[in-house]
Amino acid sequence: MLKWMATSLAALTIAVSLPAQQSGRSEDLKHQQIEIQREIDELKSSLTDSKKRTRASIRQLEMVQEKLRLREKAISNINQQIDRLEGNIDRSKMEIDSLDTRLDTMKAQYARNMVAAYKLRTNYGFLNFMLSARSFNEAFKRIQYFRAYHDYCEEQEVTIKKTQKLLAGKINGLQSTRREKDEVVKKQVVQKKELEEEKKEKNEVVRSLKTREQEISKELTAKKKADRQLGFAIQNAISADFYTGTGGRRKSTTKKAKTTTKKVTKKKVKGKNNDDDDDNDLALTPEAKLLSGNFKNNKGKLPWPVEKALIKIHFGPYKIPGMEVIGNNPGITLATEPNAEVRAVFDGEVLSVFNVEGNRSVMVRHGNYFTVYANLASVSVTKNQKITGGQVIGIADNASDGNGEIEFILMKERTNIDPAQWIKKK
């Protein structure tokens, strides 16, 4: 009997501890939902301002698309909350059924114990029970049993009261969880309606852009031309740096340089991204190797080069919906506020400052990683200058829609990699 009591108490302890473990994840989901909604609200505000000031633009399209992505993320978050709540409801039902069964069993056992205790309620009954023992040892054991039995009855009464209290709490908790689920389901309905409205909004922006197809095509053609010239300038800067052996690289012969270049080209064909390869393709000084390693260790943690920004055009191939305009972005195009300060994302050394299509560009070396900040109206650093992360290197130039805009490129040696994978998530 005592063993059975211990098992019941252990079961009660587990039943109490499980909800505490579940609540942590639920709170995380709620916090994520709040953050997603905050981002959506900020985007809505920016989009409203942009529509007041300018006609439909690629920036507005990206805002709407980003809003759609966030809305879908919010719905996915709500679905997770609903799944978790439904799981909690199912577990609560099982626990209530289990507690109900256990309570009935304990009550029946307690009733039998009370009947037995009633039979021994008088001293005469107790003495008769003791004197009927066949030996002194058996009488002593009967005394011990009687005491243990008395303690067990008292513990059983306490356990029944605890179980009744826990059962009542579980029932209240189940009702509360059901109400919470109802509220979350209502939010889900609202989010889905918002999603449908935002899909319509996207279609409207695409239709508006369609009317400006020639103008936008001309704008993106100019971007492609600027990207090509920027690419040539970047490769020339890397080649000059490599062949002279300056800026943290050990001097190499022309033959060795060509061999190394072939090695890099080979790696580009072999895999999509080379940012996780060993940093040993180009010879580095110990200081530059340390800087390169520190830069690599900050993947996903680098700050944005401008304080308030939206990715207008993502890295790699892109296409404007409903239009024949296509391109391949060497980095990410960031839309920002007019005259926004542009800051270095990490410690390094200015490798080159050059002009592309009338705009200034700054290239910074971080070991065998490079960052490029293009489309600057002005520059506040010079070639070979040591700089620190967060230092202002220039001012963003304005785009055709009157907002600030920069091109941010990230490379490992001669290979472009997606900067969005390296900067902090908003």
C-alpha cells in the first residue's frame, strides 16, 4: 500500500511539472508574434509615406512583398501556437481522466480502510487483535503494522485532498487553455484576411509598375551597367592588392598568383558558396588571418551598413513580377533615408576608393573578405586607412524616387556571397 501511495505522489509531481515546461515555448512564440507584428506595422507606415511621396516603385514592391512574407510568418507562428494549445488541451484531458480514475481508486481504497478501522475502533478490538497473535514477535509486528496502517490512512486522506485540488486546477486550466485557443483562432482569421488584402495590394503595385515598364527597364539597365563597371573596379583592386602583396598579404610571384586564381575559380564551380571554405587560398599575414577569422566568426551578427534600411533588390538573380525585366545582383541593394550615413560593418582597411557612373564607392578589406559600399554621394575615408566597425565611411546617394540607396557587396576573395546571410536579422 505504501508503495502504491509513493507512485501516486510521483505521478502528481510529474503532472504539475509538465505544464511549466510547455509554457516556456508558448511564451517564446507569443514574443515572436509581437516582434513580427511590430515589423509589419513599421513597414505599413513606411509604405504609406512612400506612396504619398512617389509613384509605384521597386522599393514599394519590395515593401509589399516583405510585408507578405512577414504576414505568412505571423500566420505560421499562430498555427504553431494553435498546435501547441491543442496539444496542451489533449494532455490536460488525459491528465484529468487519469486523475479522475486515480481519485476513484483512492476513494474506494480509503472507504475499505475506514471499514477496517471501524472494526478496530475500540480498545477491546485492538487488544483482541494483539492477543490473538501466536507469539511475541508476531504481536510486535502487529503493533508495527497497526501504526503503519494508521499513518497510511492519514497520508491517503492528504493525497486524496491534494488530488482533488489538482484535478480542480486541471479543469480550470483546460477551460483557460480553450479560451486562449479561441482568441488565437480569432487572430488567425484576422491575419488571413490581412494576407488576402496584401496580396491585392501587391497586384496593384505590380499593375502600376507595369505602366512604367519602359522607365523601370531603363533604370535597371543603368543598374546592370553600373554593376558591371563596379565588378571590374573591384576585381582590379583585388588584383592590384594581390600582385603588390600589400595590405596584409604576403608577396607572391605572378605564377603563384595565377595558380591561386585558378584554384578559386575551381571552387566557384564546385559549390554555390565559398564563404565556409578554409581561408587559405591566398597567403595572409598572421594579423590578416586573425582578422579574416574574426570576420568569419561574425556571420549572421554583422550590423547593417545603414541604420534604417530595406532590401530593395536581393542578392543573385531577380525578376520584377509581371515584367520582362531580369537581372543578377552582385550584392544587395538597400533603400534607406535620404543622406543616410553609411558605416563599415567590421574592422578593416580601405583597399580602394573609386568612382562608378558618377558615384563614389569604398572597398574595405577584412583579411581575405571584402565589403563594398557603392552609390555614395560623398566619402569620408581614404585608401589604406585603418577603420573600425561602425565608423562612418560616407553618405548614401539618392535614388530616382528621392530616397537614399546604396549597393552593399560582400566577397570572399574573388567570389560574391549573399550579404543578407551575414548581417543581423531585423
